[in-house]
Amino acid sequence: MQLPLRWACRVAAAVAVAAVTVGCAPGAEPPRAPVTETVPAGFDSATRHDTEFNRQFRHEFADVDGVGMHYVTGGSGPPLVLLHGWPQSWYEWRGIMPALAQRYTVYAVDLPGLGDSEGAPPSYDKATLARYVHGLIGDELGLRGINLVAHDLGAGVGFQYAAQFPDEVARYAHLDYPLPGPALSATEFRTFSWHLAFHEQERVPEAVVADDVREYLELFFPQVAHGGASFGGTRTDSPFTEAQIDEFARTYSRPQVLTGGFELYRTLDEDERDNSAAAPITVPTMLMTAEGTLASVRAQTEPRMANIVRAVEVPGAGHWLPEENPDFVTAELLAFLAG
């Protein structure tokens, strides 16, 4: 996969600037956004006029160790927690939440420092983020025996949640994420796509992307969609609607969130260390991957997942499983969660 030429030029220019800019020393912790008590503007802009959505779901906020956590909840039944990946937010689940909420009380969470959550955690390694999510789900909301569904880098958090709090997770669905750990080094992980190595650079991706977040995301989404460059194709149209792109761009246009998203990649070495040290999880687990990738993802995750009871590829889907084939993903999740 290759970075589009115009953006490649911006990367080169930003690297040159970063090399002579006085700032954080290499390896130093990046500046953290201050914790704020305010609710971020526009948090409900994608749902404010959606009458059907607002009959069933509501936006909520809670403070967890100084980080304002945003989540969307609704439905009835056992608790079902949804964790998003990059460059998304709780909104990646919007299309399948109504069906899930018919059987479960859904909690679609914005990860700490991302989406419309406020402030920033001390680190974006997935073990730390899992503790913040537990601070919300387990401590603030008092939920135990949860069903947990997590996608992409959010699945790194989901794995750590199940590893750290094994008695509090009933079932776990791990969506399209090759887990850094004993079977996959962070170094090898970064070779899978140009963006993995680009996003981990200090300050460079912010310098390249900050002035044109929406265009960057719009160019990126098709590359890892079904038929995109990551799957050997040439797709250029987005798998998302204009409204979906607008919503993701809205959140990542916030400087704290933009940096927080890139921090997910800058902490992959810590993730490899933490996942390698964790005992294999024994909770009933489902793997769900893009079409044509199940065998490789299973090989990379199975050493840390001792009870995989279901493993499926999503037909006609690249990386964006809930958006590219929502009916299949919904049916598979409901069948797995029902046991």
C-alpha cells in the first residue's frame, strides 16, 4: 500500500520541519491535553435530529481518574460494551446498534482521549486504556458479566480488558486486529501497511494531517476497504457516507484527539510487551476478520486466546466490518453472544 503522492510530499516536508524544530526529545512523552469539565461542543451533532435514534439511545459522560469518558447507551438486556478503532469513535457502531439493543443494553464507548471523551490518559498503551474503560464500565457503572465487542486497535484494548478482568467478561468478540505479542512483534506489525509506521512518528503525522483531517481520512478509508490497496485492489471510493466521514473528521479535528489517535500506534512496543506477559484469555471468544485474512489473524492472536469458539471472515468486507457488511456482522454477533 502506498501513500497518495500529494500526501507523500507533505510527509517529506513535515519530516524536514520536524528535524529542525525545537520540541520534545526523541522518546519523550508528548504533551497531554488538560482535563476539562466541559462537554465537547458538537458531541451529539450526528444524532441531534435523529428522532429514531434518540428514542432508543442517549449520550452520557462520566469522570474516570480525571478523564471525561463519553459513551452512548440504550436498549435492554445483558450489558454489551462496544469499543471502536482508529480513525473512528463510538459512531462506527451506529448502523448495527439498534439491532443489538433489541437484546442487549448497549454501551458504545469513546476510548479515553478519543471521540468526544475529554482529557487524556497517561499513556495510550492498550493495557492502560483497558483500565480506564474498566473504570467506566466496572467501577462507575458497576457492570459485571459483560459481553465485549472490540474492533481494530480497540480490540487491543478489548483483549487487555478480558486479560485483566477475566471474571467480569462473559463473551468477547475480537474484530479484525492482529494482536502484537508473542506471535507478532510490533516491528513486524508495522510492516503490514504504510500508515502503521507513519502514524507512530513523533509530531510528523500531526504536522501533515492537522490542516486537512477530513481529506486525509477520506483518502485513507478506501485503502483498507474491500477492493482497496491493502487487499491488492485499486478502490478509490469510500465505503462510508459523507455524513459518516464528517462525523469521524469532526472528532479527529480536535488536536487532542488527533494526537491521541496517533498515540495508539506509538505505543505498539508497549502493547507487545504487555500482551506477551498476559496469560491467555479463557473467555469464550469469537474472531471476525476481513475477507481472506482469517488464517493469518488467527495465527497471530491464538497464542493469547485459549477459547476461540467461533472464527469467521466477513464476505465482501475489508477492514470496516460493521459498515461494509452490517447484516452479516450483526447476525454473527447475535448468534455468538447468545451462545
